[in-house]
Amino acid sequence: MNPIGVFASVDAGLGVSWDVIRQIGVPTIQLHAPHRGSRGRDAVARLIAQLAEFQVRLTAVFAGFDGESYADIPTVERTIGLVPKATRAERLQEMFEIADFADQMGCDAVGLHIGVVPHDRRDPDRAGIVEVTQKLCQYCQDHGQFLHLETGQETAEDLIAFISDVGYENLKINFDPANMILYGTGEPLEALRQVAPWVRSVHCKDGKWSDQPGVTWGQEVPLGQGDVNIRAYLETLHEIGYTGPLTIEREIPQDPERQLSEIGDAVRLLEELLQAIHAE
Ligand code: MG
């Protein structure tokens, strides 16, 4: 059965805080890349020792950048990932550093929201985004690593077209079903079947459709309470042969206690559903 995991943070990002990972009792985590000052040699040694003590395996490191904002959909288009031109070069440099950090942590997967790639293949901005992604894929390839694109800001068709334009074998997908709903970019389970050959990691997150999909945000809700249909999601993952970790992501950092209790509920829900599906 797929190992369960949580999305965690040391000092940056919206994951569960590092000091409660042990309490949650899951065998894997994905980690939001720590701030630059917390990625040094000593920090790496300490994090590796703690994960060994917790008996937790790190399965992916996700990047985030200063200046990114998920305030609303237009702000996402302006600020996220490697798409904004003004910060592209410095963020690529930081991605290399984050890939190095992941490598030192013994982790072969680096993830990010690449940003909102222009849908039209003839758009003059698209070639630069493809090119920067190729540079990053090459860097990861040189270190034996995969680059995982977080889904949601584009349809499945657009994501496949982008991956094919980049043309690197180590370019994969971190599938997040809730993002497809939050951004209004398509029915997640149908999208999952389409992108199945590239899925190398997943988030377990739930959400409700906006009444104006693609214009305003949907709402992120506790796992099992949204429109994803978590049982059908796990069945679809099973059907496409995905055996990797199921990483729970719940982004309510302003309330760590609620986040912790909801993640506990999510772990139990996934365990029950996995047992039921595998018993069939
Ligand atoms: Mg996600």
C-alpha cells in the first residue's frame, strides 16, 4: 500500500511544523525548502539526523520564492514560479541551490509551481519559460534528480503540451487534485488519468469549486469534505499503478492546532480508504 506522508516546513512555507512530524507518525514527508540561511551543511546534518530518529523518509523538496503570493488568481499569474521575467534568473539560481539542498538530504525529487505558462504555444513569452525549465531539468539530471511540476494552474492538456515542449525525461508531475478545483482548471480525476504517465508524487488535499471557476478561488477544506471524492481519487491512483507516497497537504498555518488535528483525521481517512480498496 502507498505510504502516507505530510507536507512539512522547517521555517518557510505552509506545511506542518517540523517539531510535530514525529507526533503525526507517518513514514514519509515532503519538505518546503527552508530559507537560504537554514540550508547550510550543519542544518542539513541536523535535519538528516532528526529524520533518521523519527524514522521518516524525505520524498521531495518543494521550492518557494520571496515575492510569491497566492492572494488571488491574477496575483498568482504575476508572481509565481519561474514565469515572472524580472525574477526568473535569480529564482533559477535559487532552484539550483534548492536542488543541491535536496541532493545533500539524499532526495531525488525537487518540486515547484512553475507559474502560469501561456496557453498559446505561439505566445512570445512561452519560449523563455520552456528554456528556463530545460536549464533546471538539465541541472537536476546532472545530479540524478527529477523535477516535479505541481499541478493546478493549467489544464491537463496544457501541462502535457508544456512537458513535451521542454522535452526532458526527468520532468514529472506532482498531482494535486484540489488545485484543479481551486483554480478551476478541470475535473481532477479525469485530469489524473490523462497525466498518469508523468505522475511521480501526489498531494492529498481537498477543495470546493468556486461559483466562478478560473476567476475566483475555490475553497480549500479538510480532506474528505470537498469535491475531490477522496475514495475515487485513491481508486484512480491505484488504477493508474501509482505506488508512491500519499502526501497530505493542509494549508492553514495561522492555526497549527487545527492543522494538526485535521491532519490526524486525514491520516485515518486515508488508512481506512486504502484498507477498503485493497480488501476488494
Ligand atoms: Mg499541492
